[in-house]
Amino acid sequence: MSRHHTPQNNATGGQAVLSFNDLQAAFEAQFNDRLFPKNPATLYEAVEYSLSNGGKRIRPILCLMANNLMGPVHLDAFLAANAVELYHNFTLVHDDIMDHAPLRRGQPTVYKKFNTNTAILTGDTLLLYVFEYLNCIQGDYKQAVTATFLEAALAVGEGQQTDLDMEAMPLSAISYTDYLDMITMKTAVLLAASLQIGGMIGGAGEEDQEHLYAFGKNIGTAFQIQDDYLDCFGDQVKFGKQICGDILLNKKTFLLLKTFESATPAQRSHLEELMADNTIYKIAPMVQLYKDCKADQWAIHECQRYQDIALHHLKSISVPEAHKQVLLSLTDMLLNRVH
């Protein structure tokens, strides 16, 4: 790798299944030991800022966890995990521009701190480093890993464009299935691919790879339903994002679609009136309408349903049940934030 630090071989030995915290620490240690060029200074300051803005690094650590589920963590898993994390941050930088989001994890977004043009170049640069890491993978699974990653990355872009297209469509023109397909592409597929890639590097067979992918896809869907719920009903300080930002932007969410689907004609009319209002004064009545149509209760139920499907696939993976405990614990941490 010509332009920055190559991670050292932190592969674990034996059959030890490491905890999320252990793998997070190992990932952070090598991920933070990176060397970007000094110039152009503004560009690489923005790149560093985008990567230092916290988060639990869920996707790359899922890659490591899936590898570790099958055996010792290999250096190639760290390279793939780095690629996944850089790609995820690329999407965040560009999504924040498209969504006009002022905050990310409680801090100004890249385009707010720098400017829009620098933010676009920051995302582009992150994406190019993704392919540097993928190119350094050595195992005979390299082609399969790259193909799986590229398929997921393409789906994320398609999902984002579909999301943008849906913004201009009336609620009556969007089916729940269409919205679910969009969320799967935009959010769930990268989680699923991270797990499949980690399992692939760890030596998982095709059937176990499929279960890992399905586990991740359903966890990702549940997580997005929960995220929509928390945008409306969460705590801004606790979750580090602008609460009810989706309402202000008239974003199509699970909550909005379910409310429209369940509403009476009078409630639909009221909903349309509120969506025509571009002020903060629409937030409280919109939240109340969500409650009146029981969209909040539905979201909690759906989140649990997809979690149950995910856990069924996890149970089907052909490794000892004790080895799956770390993924069970992570699932509980990710999907029990609504209470």
C-alpha cells in the first residue's frame, strides 16, 4: 500500500472467540495508525475529521466477528474491515450533503465544518482508499471478497438514489415493499456483506455465508426501523443527532408510511397539511398523529420481528452455540435502544 500504513498482522491464534470490545480495540489500534499525505492540507484535514468523528465501527467489527466465528482473525479481515469502514464514511459524507444534515454523531457534518466542495472531494478520497485496502488482500478469496463488496456498494448507491427519488413522490405512490427494498439496499446490504466477507475470509462454507448475510440483512432492516423511531421518539443528547429531522424534511420513513397507511381520511388530510408546513411547529402534531395511528407501537413490533428472523439465521450457522454469544450480545446492544 503506497500511500498509507499497512496494518500489522494482528491475527488471533487458537480458537478464542474475542469479545466486541476486544475486536473494537484491535480494529481501532490499526485503523488509527494510518498515514495520509500532508497536502492538500484542507482535504486531508477533512478526511481525518470524517474518520475521527466516533461511532462504534459496527460494520468493520462485524467483518472481524464473522471471521472470528469461524476461526482466528486473519490480517485480510482487517484489510477488508478497513475498506468497509472507509466506504461507510464515504457514504455518510455524501449523504449529509444530500440530506442537508447539520450534525453527525453530535458534531458538525463535514460540509458544515469545511464546505460542500471539500466534502465531496473528501468522500471521493475515502472511496479511493477503499480500493487500496481491497487490493492488499492476499488470500485466494480476494476476487470473491471484492465482488461481494462491489455488489453491496452498488446496492447502497442504488438505494440512496431510490431514496432521493421517493422524496419527490406522493405517499400514495410508495408501497411498503418498495420502501423496504430501498432500505435494504441503502442500509442493510452493507451490514450483510460485512458479515459474509468476514465469514468468507474465515473459511465459511457457502451455506454459512448465506446465513451470515441473511443475519446481517435482517439486523440492518431492524436497525433502520429503530433509527426511524429514534429520530422521532429518541433523545437528541443520548443519540447524537437532530431529533425529528426526518419530520422537518418530510423524509419518507417507516413511521410516515405506516401512519399514512393506517390513517383515516381526515387524518390523511391533516397529515398532508402538516407536510406542507416547513416550520418546526409541525413537529408536535406530527408526532401526535404517529401515536394516534399507532405507528410507534408498530415500529417497535417490526423491529423485534426482523430481529427474530436474524437470530434464526444466526442459530443455523454451523459453529458451536457458545461461539455465537458475541454476535447475540451485539444484536442486543444494537436493537434494544428504544426502551
